[in-house]
Amino acid sequence: MELRAKFAAGAAALAAVFSTGCGGDPAATGRVSFQVFGDAEELRIYRNLVTAYEKTTGGSVSLVETPDRKGHLARLATGFAAGRPPDVFLINQRNVGGFVARGGVDPVAARLAASDVIDQDDLYPVALDAFRDGAGVVQCVPQNVSSLVVYYNADAFGRAGLAKPAPNWNYDDLLRTARALTRDDDGDGTPEQFGIATEPSTIRAAPFVWAAGGELVDDARAPTRTTLDTPAARSGLQRLVALRAEGLAPDAKAVAARAVDERFLDGSVAMLLGSRREVPTLRTIKDFAWDVAPLPALGPRGDRASVLHADGFCLARGGQADAAWRFAEFAAGPQGQRILALGGRTVPSLRSVARSRAFLNPGAAPRSSRVFLDQTGRLGTMPNSKRWTDTEDKIDLAIEQAYYGRIDVAEAARRIARETQDGL
């Protein structure tokens, strides 16, 4: 893949760059560069954040925008290899390990502990811990503490005579609901409305695996091998695959024609598994009412699990550390958190903001935002080891092939074990 090629090509250069210093040019204007990725609605929110920072502090920030995660990671790798990374970059906890291992991240631990803006005790521990390295040092300050949830078309539920999902619903309820919502009105074998959809990926599969009693790896903190070839893990993967295999979700051809999130937007998918980052775009919906429900109990014994979606503001080592921290501190502090929460993009990592009207505002969709807070106590965390980004790409491919029926779950598990055996 392009990302892996770029990362590999820059690996040798990274070590030299990190040993001599990198980042923005502090001798010029002191302008801080900040790199993010997102769709149009997400990027608009980050522009608002930058504007607020500049007006409030008089500081100057250059926003570097990328449209998607893979492009963002590739640009970061290229920037580090060239000795010109952004001073601050936002990155998911499961993708930060490679940059930390290569010495590219200036740990925020000491600055965070001394901060008068961010109360470290106010941060959700699960989000903060996700950005600790193997020695327990906090590398980046968390922006959000999202989870995997079910977005649902409330109007479609009403037409089908269905009540909204109950807080204690389970996998069987999910299947029954998806069946009731799947409609092939003209009888041509292709539903005009699918009951459910999801992206077939490691982070989507993780709660299914955990709820079934399985694990992704042998040790989430210091993984040495994947463990998706166990009976419990395969059972969890099978439950995910069943959603598509039964015809309740779009197949590969349908998704190639129109992505699952776009299908939820146009009403041709009634339920969508996703994280909080879906909200800014979903708020553009005008044709139907929608809301959010907790992920059901996915395990055979009613076991519940969800997965942490946390991004963090990271400082590039050797850059404009003081100026970079001032921006990161503002962005992750109460004022920045309120801006991001009002835009819908995040579940604030500061508990005080998460429990405030800025996030829970019942006048803005989704009305049931408290669902995200209710799930913080059962969030599993993805690994953030040196090679996890590359490992996850390999797992994603096998899960995708199983989900779309190209191989069975047992073969997918064997492939994952074989293709990741050289270490994580």
C-alpha cells in the first residue's frame, strides 16, 4: 500500500532527522503548523478552533488539511522524513506508536502535569492512558473519548413500526431490527433500504471479538502476536460477518458504488455503526430524523463491549515546542473542547465539558448524546505499538474479504496469523 511504502522509504531518514531536530522554523514568525484530516464538515470545525485560538491568544496557526486518514499518515511520514513535520498533529491513538518509537513525538507529560489550563484529573482516564508509551509516559494530550455506537434513522423505525433501540438491547435484537428494516420493495433481489451497514475493519470488529471472549492480540500494551485465530475471536468475527452474509447490509458492489456513510445520509441504510466523528456530516441531513443508540450486547452470553476512538494532539520533537504546546493546551483545554463539542466532532476528553450543555445540548442532533458517556466504562483500547498501523492494514484486508464473502472467517484468521507473525 502507498502508506506503507512511504513510511518504509522514510524510516532511515527519520532516525537522523529526529536526532538533529525538526519541525517548524522558530526563527521566523513563530507561526505554528497544525495538521489534521477530515471531511468538509470536520475541517470546518478545526478552522473554527484555529480562529478562536488566534483571536483569544494572538497566536498564529497554519492549518494543514488532509482529506482522509491514510493521506494524513502518509503526509506525516513524508514530513518527518524531510525534516519538516507539522509542529502539532492530531492522530488516533492506534496510529501514534510508530512516530513515538522513531523519536518523533515530544512527550506532553511534564507540560500537561504543570498546566493551569487543563486539569489532568478531569480527563477521562481511558483516553489519557491510550496515549501512554510502554513506560507509562503520556505522549499526546487526548482530544476525545468516542466509542462505537449505532446511528439510526428514526423515521425508518417509525415506518416499520419499531420502537427505538432499548438501552439493554442485544445482538439478536440487532439482527431482528435489521431484518425488519431491510426492504426490497420491487422484488429484484436488491434492497432499496438495507437494515444496517458498517465498515469491515479491525476497529469495527474489535467489540464483536471482545464480547465473544476473544482478543485481538496477546498483550494490548506490548503485543507480540495477533490472536484472532482462537475459537472465541473467530466466533466474534462470524457475528460481524453474519450482518452482511444474511443480506442485511450492502455487499462489496453496492459499497463500491456508494459508501456506507453516504447511504445512511440518503436513507438507503437505516442503521450505521460509527463513532462520534460522523456527527458533523449527519447534521446536514434534512430529510429525516436520526439519533444514536448504544452498541448492543454483542456476545453470546450478553457480554457488552465497545472500542475507544481517541485522537490526541501531539507535538513534533524539535519543533516550536513552547508555541506548539500553547496551541495544543488551548485545543485540548475547556475552551477548545467546547468549540469541538459544539461542532459535533468529539466526545470531549474533559469530563466537565462532556457533561456540559456544549456536548449534551438536546437541541442538536443526536438527542441521545449521553449514550457516548454511558459507554466510557466499557471501552476496550486498540494497541499503539510501533508497527500497529501496518499490522492493522493487514487485518483490515482479511476482515474485509471475509465480510464480503470472498473467504470464510477461518481462512481470514489463518491469513492474519500468517501475515503478522513477524511481530507487531
